[in-house]
Amino acid sequence: MTELQRMYNDMLVALEQGINDLEKFEDGNATAGTRVRKNMQTIKDLAGMVRVEVQERKNAYLLKSRKML
């Protein structure tokens, strides 16, 4: 598994794990709401890292392909 795939998979796992806390929050548990927000911040951070990595690889590929011309 590549680093990019690992980060993407970590996002999926975090989303799945947050479902229980989301249900608890919707049932009135305010503490679960804090956990939902923390989990969503983790997902946001991972998404940002994935975006940066994809952009860097894309730019490197474009630069390489231009040099070949």
C-alpha cells in the first residue's frame, strides 16, 4: 500500500468510526458532538495531505512529460 493509499484509507476508517458518535450526538449526547468535531478535523487534515500529495505528483508528471518533448 502506498502512502497516498494509506492516507485515503485512514480517512475512510475515520468516517466509519465516527458514525457511532454521530448517532449518539443526534440522540442528545453533547460529549459525542465534541468527538464528532475532532474526528472531522482529522479527516479534514488527511484530505489536505492527500490533495497536496496528488498535486505534487501531478506537477512532477507534467514537468517530466514537458522535458521529454
